[in-house]
Amino acid sequence: MTDASPVEARPSGRYGLAMSILSIGGLAIAGYLLGVRLLGEAPACGIVQGCETVAASEYATMFGLPVALYGVGFSVVLAAACLAWWRRSDRRALYVAYGLGLAGILVVLYLTYLELFVIHAVCIWCVTYGITIVTGWLVAAVAALRSPARNG
């Protein structure tokens, strides 16, 4: 008999769970931003100002499509990789999540640069989405270093 919970018993354990939660959270944020964009509304910012400015900027679309659509697509693939790593302990999925996270960080850095130095406004939703990407990548990096390599 073992004292480990089912989550801890798999090599992916808590890392996979954390990565999955972060990626699904990012998907929810990107989905919200895409939804309000398609409805022609501005994202709700509460007391923080800047979301409307960012959403109305010329940088809110790329190749004629909302940037949030790319975020949704990215997040769907990332969530699938994270869930596969967590549920099946398939290291290939961990490496996909790691690589996607690294690419995502580069995009987040670029978009944050645009917010700060070109648009001169910050969207709290975008910042929160970026935090899910960076944190998820950090968890994937730790998981890759600490989780034992096994078949798959």
C-alpha cells in the first residue's frame, strides 16, 4: 500500500495538474477576449483602464483575424498537451507543452512591448493571459528536470 495520492503516483503528478489548470485558465481568458471581440464589445476592465485602448488598437488583429483567435488556437493545443502529460505521463506531450510555452513567451514579450511602448495602454486580461503562459512554461521546465524519464 502506498501513501501517494493518485495525482502524485504518476510521474506527471502535480506538475501536470498545475500545467493543465494554467493552460485551461489561459484558454478561458483567450476565449473571453475573442468572444467580446466578435460581439464588438470592449473587454470589462473594472477599475483598471486600458483594455478598451488595447482592444481597439490596430494591433488587436493580425492578418485580418483577431489576435485572441490565435490565443484560443494556441491555448487549445497547449491544453491538450498539458492534459496528455498529466493523464498519461507521456513525455512527448511534456516536451510539446514546453516548446509551445517557450514560443508563447516570445509572443507575450512582443505583445507586452506593443502595449507598453507603442499602444501606451495595458490590458489586464492580456497580462493575466501572459502570466498563465510564463508560469505554465516554468512548471513544464521544472517537470522536465524533476520527473523521471520513462517510455513515452
